[in-house]
Amino acid sequence: MLTNAALFVFGAIQHAGTPIASFHEPRIIPAAIVESICALSLVLGAGAMLTRQRRAWVIAVLGNVVALSGVVLGIVALALGAGPRTATNDLYHRAMLVLIGIALLSLFLRRRNAGLQRS
């Protein structure tokens, strides 16, 4: 989740209009805002898991759902022509989706295994 949060921050910085080394994306402020919210959600979820808060699993799942919603919103917006589309941005979206999938799968497997150990 923290790796994905870093990827969201990377995208947010670029979409705010700041290139990072040779990486640059078109300035899209709404995308920067959504990516920042997604990054924050993932950091909160990961933090909850790392500190073993009572509702950590729920917070982590919700963080990933927020991130998933943000990525889907971005993909749909670009498909509808709401912003300039680049090959690297499409790649970022795919990578974010894969990392969200891995995180959710890990969370659900962890929960299932915890339930089996209690039986």
C-alpha cells in the first residue's frame, strides 16, 4: 500500500505541473487532487495495519477502495476525453490497479487465514 501511495504522490506532483527528472505529465489539477486523496487514503490504511489498530483491516480496505475509485474515475475521465492522454499515464493507471489488487487480495487472505487460525 505504501508503494502504491508513493506512485500516487509521484503522479500528483507531475499532474500539479512539476516534472520529476525526465518524467512529466500534462498539468491536470483535478487529477493531482484525486491522486493526493488516494495517496493519503493508502497511507492511513497502511498506518492502521502497521500500528495494529482495532479497525485496521477495515481502514486498509477502505483506503484501497478510495484508491480504486480514484483510478477508475481517472480512466473513465480520460476515455471520455476530459484530459490529455499519455502512454505513461495509462501505464501508471495499470500499475496502480495491479498494486490495489495485490493489496486487497493480501488483506482478504490475511483475514481469511486469521479466521481459520481461530477455529
